[in-house]
Amino acid sequence: RRAAVRARPAPRAIRVFAAESRGEVTLLDYGAGNVRSVRNAIQALGFTVKSVDDPAGIAAADKLIFPGVGAYGSAMDVLTSRGLVDPIKDYVASGKPFMGVCLGLQLLFDGSEESGGVEGLGIIPGVVGKFRGDGLVVPHIGWNTLDFKRDTGLMADVPAGDRLYFVHSYRATPDVDNEDWVLATCEYGGEFIAAVQKGEVMACQFHPEKSGEKGLSIFRNFLEGNVDERGAGAKTKPTAGVDAGLAKRVIACLDVRSNDAGDLVVTKGDSYDVREKDDGGDVRNLGKPVELAGKYFKQGADEVAFLNITGYRDLPLTDAPMLEVLRRSSETVFVPLTVGGGIRDFTDSNGVSYTALEVAAAYFKAGADKVSIGSDAVYVAEQYYANDKKKDGSTSIEQISERYGVQAMVVSIDPRRAYVNDPSETKNRCVKTSRPGPNGEEYVWFQCTVKGGREGRDIGAYELAIAMEDLGCGEILLNCIDEDGQGNGFDHELVGLVSDAVTIPVIASSGAGEPKHFTDVFNATKCSAALAAGIFHRGEVDISEVKDHMKGGEIPTNEFRSVL
């Protein structure tokens, strides 16, 4: 039952403020993932943020934002242990402005299937369940369109058909008991609730702080009080034939390391060799990390990834420059940020031990949305198979995903081609290749490497990906040493093998030389995203050119260009 569609005004331009505060908003900071990005988005709009973590702070708030990224059970444990459950319920009942984000929406429901079944705040009827469907890739990660059920000021600047950024494995579904709350839904393996609003209480499953200018407009309307019903009209989802649904993502990657002078630079190698062939053989310098991240955000990158390839001799928590890169980037880059490098258990030079979870926590606190583990994942997978696939919760993969949710855990795989005459020559999964080996071998498996590609292990990318999914990884970043820096296109045999093997998103990496290569890999495989570095750093290709080619090839594409 829908009323006629009303014409919508053009979205207002977002103005980023700096000096004088336009008011104060209270942020409930209870340790739920990347709160820094929410704070930065609010501050970019000119508002002062007051962070609270106790009942008195909630009661004193005039406007309250309730963010959250992570596991439902862990979040409810924290809220309960700190005595925050009843104060949140009381605040919502008071009718004062309230906005939940992602997990902050899910926790409003009666409960969730996640974490073995957990009771929620019980404000909205319904139980949050896991995405289900044959062949459905989960987590639901990326930019998707909405179906608006009502028209309020909260999302007045989000045109029908535009996309917002989601990252979650569980969702609430609309029914007769909660239909008076539902503001918008989204389609992914069935209809689920994307946003709710009842009076001054509202929440969204997507991340406004990671949805570029459109997302900031949602925060702005909440902060300015522009959230009232806008009449009988309703926005609807795009009509048939128009680009809709989950988009394929284009990710800009920045390989970051210290050069010989000690400066942190963005570099790019050929088959992982990042040193110049002349000029003293210093680390190839392609720019400054923060500036390039901002550039790619403005070009329309769907995500930005930092891979810190510095060789650590001590604890990466002491790597202040990399943490500062994350902090500064998150102040102006309002799309997801992934960071990898050195996320493993450490004992420093003073004999003090730190867990991978503690290292990851520092990156999340600095502004990362996802963390990526490389070599350590290979060792974990080897032990996983040696223990007959038994899990005990002790690995870095399991601990990080349990604390922050599987969607925050990325595993980066660095394989190279290993040719054989017959699959019986290896225990690892082979494919018949269209690119025979040096001696005419017709089969290939993809050997995982560690230590920056310098050491090969007897485990394939196929086997590693399956183990990581079982242990709690939410996404695979699939590199290819053979294609790195070559510009010949992605290795479709590798990407196809792995994306067919798992039901979590796979990011194709290594080999992009032109926009066509992105369209090709999306057409040839089930990968959810494609990543490139050198062609963007050297200015050979603009991200907007990649997206134009994808749209021309009828690939679902997020049309996004920041004007901030």
C-alpha cells in the first residue's frame, strides 16, 4: 500500500564546518568498533561531540547517538556490565532525539540469533536473524539501494536509487508487529529493515559515517532536527531496469612503508619488489598516504585500504606514524578504511607480550573499520588442518571476529602459481589452466606465501580461504604475486577458484592495468570487489573511469563522487 510518489527537491550540498560549534551531541562510546569515524563525521558538520560511557552521561544527553560495530552478544554484555541497559531504555522512552547506527539499530530489537541467541533492549518488536539463502554471500558488505516506506526529513537528501554503505551478517525483517517503526528497507536475500523512525527515535542499519556525502546529510538532518514526516508521499525503490541492488566495489589500495630516510610513503612494486632499479635502490615513493586517501575518496572509491608492508622488528603498536595516518584519514575520508600489517601476537624487546586482538583494537581506535591479517593466517590455517579442523577460540581470527564481528576481519592471501602435470602431485586443489606452465604443465594450484611473498608454504589459496571462513573471517583479499604490477588484468582462474569455494566476499587484487579489467573480473567470477593500486597512484586511470566502464558493461555500480 503506497501513496503516489512525490517529486523530491535536489539534495542540499554538504558544508564542512571548522571553527565555531553549532551545538553539542552526546556519543555513547562503549567500545563498539570504530567510534572515531562517527565522531569525525559529526565534527565535520560543525557539532561538538561529548563522549559518555555511564548512566549519568546518558541521562544528561539532549541528543544521543548510539553507534556499534561488532558481535551482538559482546555488545549486550558490555551494556549490561556497565549498567547501561535501563538508562538507554529510559532515554528512548523520554522522546528526546536518539539515533542508532548499525549494531545500534539491531540492539533495539527483542533479541538476536547471533552469539547463540541473546536478549536485546526490547524496544522494537522482532528478533534479528542471520542472512540466509542458497549461494548468498555473507556478510552483506557494500553499497545498496533502499526502498522507502515513508518520507521523513531524516533522509530527505538521499534520492531514491542512491546507495548507502552496509556491512553486517545479521538483519531484522519487517512484519506487522514493527511496521509502524519501518522507515526504509533493503533487498538482499529477501527484504530487511534498513532504517527505522518513530518520532525523535531513529536508527539505520547502514553506516552514514561511511556513506560519503549522502551519509553526512543524514547525520546533519538528525542534528538539526529536520526529521519530521513530509506528508503522504513516499519514495520508492528504482523501477525495473534501473541499476539497483548491491553494487560491485572498487577499492583503492595504498601499500605503505618506511623508506630509507624513515618517512612513511605509499609505494608499489612489481611482484612485491618495491625498490627502484636505480637511484640508489630506495623504496619507490608514489605519494603521501593521507593525501592519496583523500584524493581517492573524492574520485569515488568505495573503500580505501592501507597495507603497512614495513618489516616489524618490534611491536606495531609503537608504529605511531601508521596510527596517525589512520586518525587523519578518518577525519576527511568518509568511506570504509581497512588496515593490514603486523596484526599478530607479539612479544616486544622488553619481553612484554601483546595479543593480536590488542593490536587490532589499536587500529580500530585510530579509525580502521576492518583489519587484515596476512602471514599469520597461513600459520593458523596450517594448525587448523593439523588439528583436524577443530576450533578452540584461541586464534587471532576467532578472537577478533568474536569481539568486533566477522565483517571486521579480512584475510589477505598472497599466492603464486605452482604448476603440476597432474592434480595427484599435490594435496591442494588444482585447476586446468589456460596458461600452461614453463614445461607445458596443464594444471596449476595457487601456493600461499608468507614473509611478503618470500617463503612458500604447502597450502593453497583454496584451502586457506575455506579454513578462514570457518574460523570467522568475513572477507578475503586475494592477491596474486605473478600478476602484481604487470597490468595484464586479474587472474580469473585464481579469483574464480576462491570465490566459488567460499560464501564470504572475495576482493580481486593484483594485475589491473585499465578500466576494462574490472568489468572483466566481475563478469568472469563471483568476486564482490576489485582492488588496484599502481594505476591509481601513477594517475594512469581515474576511479571514475573504472566506474564509467563498469556501468557501460551493466555491472551494478555505486555512483559516488564527493564534493566535500
